[in-house]
Amino acid sequence: MIRHLKKGIDVEQAASADARVRGIVEGILLDIEKRGDEAVREYARKFDNWDKPAFRLSGEEIAACYDQLEPSVIDDIRFAQQQVRGFAEAQRKALQDVEVETRPGVMLGHRNIPVNSVGCYVPGGKYPMVASAHMSVVTAKVAGVNRIIACAPPFKGAAHPAIVVAMDMGGADEIYVLGGVQAVGAMALGTDSIAAVDMLVGPGNAFVAEAKRQLFGRVGIDLFAGPTETLVIADDSVDGALCATDLLGQAEHGPTSPAILLTDSEQLAKETMAEVEKQLETLETADIAGEAWREYGQVIVCDTRAEMLQVADELASEHVQVMTRDSDYFFENMTNYGALFLGEETNVSYGDKVVGTNHTLPTRGAARYTGGLWVGKFLKTCTYQRLTEEASLEIGEYCSRLCALEGFMGHKAQADIRVERYGAKK
């Protein structure tokens, strides 16, 4: 039996909040499309209190950001980017171009072609999300994207030096101090000062996520993303303190971030709930994490691990941490998740910051049909064909009959003219 010891906010409340966000975002994007830089500047002043002559940082301003950081911080950024780059390079090598002769004289193939230009959004208004620069900029660079631009909002009234350094070290060609919907809109729609891109990537708050959703089709996006989610699957082989730490570690992302414990031990569930309250007394980000836990946290108890598997796949969570005696059971049987963290030795924070897998992942059930950001997201797999005259004659005869079957006479004519010409040469 599946039972909830704690439930989160109801569906109607969440839907109401979503509707409000949709309306605000739609208005901002329409304004940016109409007024360009003028509108972007107004929103930057309104939302970020930022009113500089130019959004784009100069080479001198970027160099000054390096000077503001301790060498050890730059070394840490370099280490994290080495891990992300190394894994992305391994993924890229797994994506091979293909060419095969399917019939005598029929050559079919595909090429993996990088997107020409990408806009990378790096959140930084509340927390300076340095790691998001690694995940988007570095991965796009490995894929071979020609033009990579990166935007992050000001942090406490200035460009955050660590974010700027991470963008630059990652390979960004243009760096802008610009946040929120105005950043995403400017990159996608283009203005006089910012040339439009072909694709948008990177996480963000509910407004940024909604802007990407509304712009999808006009530009490509990495995925539809909402607030950070974490699911901890645990049994009594671990303790409540560890479970609570891992739940709150992700709940601090924002007040609407779901953190869910799924277990077959009611005792562990109760211990974890008590431990969450205890840790909130000392956690520096308790104001955010505590609100997220109160409004969106859940504790689900099952009788069997088969029930736990069922619930986990139904939730299709962004992050899934498995801390059970047999974590391979979930590894081998789970199908819906953004990223798995197997065993108590690892955790979502490693994936978020440094281990090398990408932290831009599907939320709100999107893990049912997509994985997260990876090097392949920046590549278009495009097919091509070459035929000899003899092959064109054979394929053309089949094509002519099949076009006639469908009533596509213009298509039929394309085949017939080749059949006639190449058949006459026999």
C-alpha cells in the first residue's frame, strides 16, 4: 500500500501560480519584440536595478573579474570544467556520422552538425550559479557551436566575477550582464545590440522557464524546466540525518522546489521528518528551504520496493538519489528520471557542481520523454542520400507506383522523369 505521511501544495494552487507567470512573461516578450533594446533596458532597471551603458562586458571588464578572484577559486572552476568537458568529450565521441550502402548504388547517411549559435542563461540573482556556466557553455563548446553567448543577471549590483570567469574559461564568445525574461527574450528575438541565437539553454526561475517555453519554435531550447526537484529513495540501511540533508540540500534552490522522500520504512520516514525540522533550525538557507519543504515537500511510504519503483517512475523526478541495500534494482528498472545518484557515497550536489554529468535536467514529468542537457542537444543529426543512375532507376520505379497510390502526381513526376532518362540509357 502507498501512503503519504506528508503532502505538498495542491494542483489548483500550482496551476493558478503558473497562469500568473504565463501572462507576465507573454507581455514582456511582446514588448521586447516591439521595442528591442529600449524595452530590455527598462526591464533590467526594473527587475535587476541595472542601468549601464552596455550590457556586454568588454575584454577589460572580463579581465578585471579574474583579478577579483583568488587563484584557488580559479583553480576550482578549472577543475570543475575539466570534469564537465571530459564527460562531454566522451559523449561526443559516441556520436558517429553514418554512411551506408543500403542497396547497390544507394548511399544513405547522416551527419551530426552543430547548431550555429547558442544563448546560455546562467542564473545568478539569488545565488551565483557558477556551475551553470560549465554545464551550458563548456558543453556547447565541445559540440562545436560557432557562436556562444552567455547572460547572467547582476549579483548585488555588479557582474559576479566568478560567473564571468566561468563563462570566459568555458569558451563564451560574448558575455552580457542581463537577467530574467529580458535576457532570454533578447537572445532569442534579437535587438540592435544583441544578435539573435538559434537555441536557448540553461536553467532559471519560473519566469525564465516560461519564457523559454513561449519562445520554443522560434528558437530551439534544451528542455522545458521548472523548479528543481529531488527524490530520495531510501530504506532503513541509511539514517534520517542523511536523508534530511539531501532533501534540504535541493529544497534551498527555491521556495517552490519539491523535495520528496520515498521509502519502505515508516520509521525512517518519521526520523527524516523530525531531522528536517531539526536541521532547519541551523541551516543558513532555512528561510527558502523551509518554505519549499512546508509547501512542496512530500513523504511517501510503500510496503514493497516494487511499489517504490512504481511511484518513482510516476513522479519522473529531475534528481533521484537511491540509498538502499540494492541500488542496482532501481538502476536496472527505473525508466523515468533526469539523473540517478546511486548509493550514499554520491549526492545531487556533486552532480550540480563538479562531478561532470550535466545539471540541466528535465522537471515536471518531462523525464518521461527526454533526458537532460548534453553534448547531443547542440547537434542536429541531418540525413543525406546519393544514388547512381542504376539505383535511381530501380528506386524510381517503386517511387512512381507508391506516389500514384497516394495521388501525389507531382511527386510521381519527379520519379518518372528519372526513370525515363536513366532507363533509356540501358
